[in-house]
Amino acid sequence: MSTGADIKARVGDIPNDSNLNTTQEQSFKKGFCSLRHTLAFILQLCNFSIYTQQMNLSIAITAMVNTTVASSQLNASTERPPADSQDFGNETLQASKGILLSSLSYGSFLAPIPTGYVAGVFGAKYVVGAGLFISSVLTLFIPLAADAGVALLIVLRVIQGMAQVMVLTGQYSMWVKWAPPLERSQLTTIAGSGSMLGTFLVLIAGGLLCQNLGWPYIFYIFGGIGCACCLIWFPLVYDDPQNHPFISTGEKRYIDCSPGWSLPIKAMVKSLPLWAIVVSYFCEYWLLSTIMAYTPTYISSVLQANLRDSGILSALPFVAGCVCIILGGLLADFLLSRKILRLVTIRKLFTAIGVLVSSGILVPLPWVRSSRSTTMAFLVLSSVFSSLCDSGALINFLDIAPRDTCKDMTVQCNHDEPFAYMKLPPSQVRWLSQRTTAGLFSYSRRHSAYCCWIFPQSAAIDVVGLLFYLIFGRAEVQDWAKDQTFTHL
């Protein structure tokens, strides 16, 4: 028979379940070898692919236009049309160039509203995966569409823009279920850094591909990378931790998120904290999209760099931003986990530093354009500091309404983003080119003139959005979003 001492000894050898669970949960709070971090890096790859597909036409279109112009000049040597006709053709070509570049955003304007609802019905995994696959396949067909005519190319780009919105907005519904409150910043910034990484690579490699292999290969290569990402996405990604077959009990308990999907639209419309984020998001993406769209043009026209050097120089700000986005997310989570700063203070402080410093650096650009090194240093520093906004207002949706984040992003924010990305900056450029330099310079000098001022003006708009956010921004879960499992820290 066992004595009482023997029983106590045996019981002492058996670990306490609660202590074991606590130890397991603590082990999943550190390191990057977890399924939620794996999801972050897979989404980083997806965002990388999407942004290369967004930017590839901006790089290739110069070579496409040059090919068209060269062909026109060859025909002109035999037919010799009037000079006025050639000038009209060049202006028409430039107009088509602007429409082609903005057609992607027309598609992104049409898709955001239903994307969040479709993700709620079918699951974000299939929405994001389908969007990535459609966008990648259409990228492969862009050279064929370009040969068929501008109209077909515009239609293809519109559809591609709709597919890309499925990727960029659908992923937020996954973070509602996969991101613990103390890791929201680092997980979302790891995934979001793929946008900077993709922009960097397409800028640095695009010009070389166009020169050495021909402009169609920039679409074949990056479209193929996107298709390869789909082979990783579908078998490895799951909508939530509860359905993942390989997740451990400790990590599942540590994440512990099971949000609902009702959408209190009336309360959202009346929410000033939500509008503060929307306005800030709108203004920040205006500046970001302006930098992405016009940096290659700025460097080639203002700094007089050739195609190869323009791509390399244009890529420098984005590679710096890619690194600093991740570092900013880690710093924000560190400050929150150690309770050094309150959550609302972190969001506003990071946003204020990101906007004010980056905007202040962009303002003197017109006066330092004579120095290439100074101009590039300013552009890199601006990208470094603006990356802090990704740990500020840009993920504040996850704080005020974690349950409805995906629909907040799609219905509110991305509904506004195409205006900032597509309509307003090109309209602003046309206004500047027509009114500030009308008839005084040749086309190339007019081009340089408005390029010098496009960044400072966009920076001023970003500051306006910051002021609105500092006044009305909040970080606590709002009353209309409190019927959920998340709690405010």
C-alpha cells in the first residue's frame, strides 16, 4: 500500500496544469517562431507581390512610351507629317500615360465596399488568395493587352485594381483574429513592410530589366512571383487560430480572439475617433501615394538621372522605410508591454513624429535640388520617419474597434484612399503645370517645376490630417464596438 508520504511525492512530481498553461503561454510571447508570425511574413510576401504589380507599369511605361515614340519617328522619316501633328501626338501620348497609371486606382475605388462583407461570408483566406491570384495572372497578360490597344489595357488595369484591394483590405480581418493586443503593432507592420520592400525591388530592378531584357519581362517576372505566392498562401494560411490544424494549445490560448461581425453603421458615422483615423489615413496615404507615384519622375526630371540610376535612387527611400516600419512596430509594442506610455500616447506620438519630421524634411526640397546627394538624403530621411505612422494612426482601427476593423478599413478608409491616390494628386499636378508655369518653359522645364513642389504641398495636407487626429483621436474600444472579446489595455 502506498503511504501518505508516497502519494504526496507522486503528486508533487505531476506538474500543475494551470502552471503549465501559464508557462506555455509565456513561451509564445517571445520570438518569431509562431504561427501568427508566420502569417505576418506570408502576408509580407503577398504585399510585396501586390506592390510590385502596382509599381511595375510606372517603371515600364517609360520604356513603352520610348518604344512608341521611336516607332513614330521611324515612320515620320518617310511620311513626314506636319510638326503640329507630331506635337499633338506627343501630348495625346502623355495624356494616355496619365490615364493608364491612374486606371489601377479606378478599380480600387470600386472594390473596397463589398470586400469586407465578402471576407466575412467566405473567409479572408479565400478573398486575399483570390485577389492575389487574379492580380498576378492579369499582370502576365499586360504585354499582350498593350499590343492590343490602350483601351483593353485600361480595362485590364481596372480589374487588377479591384483584385488588389481584395488583398490589401481583406488581410485586416485576419489580424482581428490572429493578432493579440500586445502584438498588433509588430505583426501588422511586419506584414505592411512588404509594400515598401516590393516598391524598393521593382524600382531598383525594373530599369535594369527594361534595359537588358525588354519591358514585357518586368510583368512576366513579378506576375510569376505573385502566382508562386498563391502556392504558399492557400495550403499554409487559415482564417483563424481555432481552425488551424498545427497550432499549439498554448499559442491558441494566448491569441484567444473570437470576434463577431455585426456592423453598427449609424454609430460609426457619428464616431469622431473613427473619423479622426479616416482623415489622418486619407492625408497620410495622399503623401505616400504621391511619393510612390512621382519619385521616379522627380529624380529623372529634376535630378537629371538616367533610367538605371533613377531606379536605384528611387529605391533607396523605400528600403529604408521597409526596415524602419518593422523597427517602429517593435518599439511601439515594447513601450506598451512595459507600460512606459499609454496606448493613445503611443499612437499619437508616433503619428506626430512621423508626419511632422517627414513633412518638415520635404518642404526644403525645391531649394536643394541642385545637390543630388542632399535631395536623396532628404527623401530617405522622410521615408524613415513617415514609417512610424504605421505604428500610429494607420493601425488605430485595431484599437477602437477590433471586431469591425476589416469593415472599418474597407468601408471608410479605402473608400477614401483612391481619391488621395488617383484623383487629387494628378489634378493638382495638372493645375500646377497649367497655372504656375503656363507658356514660360518648354515641356521638360514645366515638368521639373511642378515636380519640385508636389512633395511639399502633399506634406502640408498630411499635417492637416495630423492636427485632426491629435484633437479627436482615441485608442480605447468605442461603445459601439464593445460587444466583443477584446478588452482595452
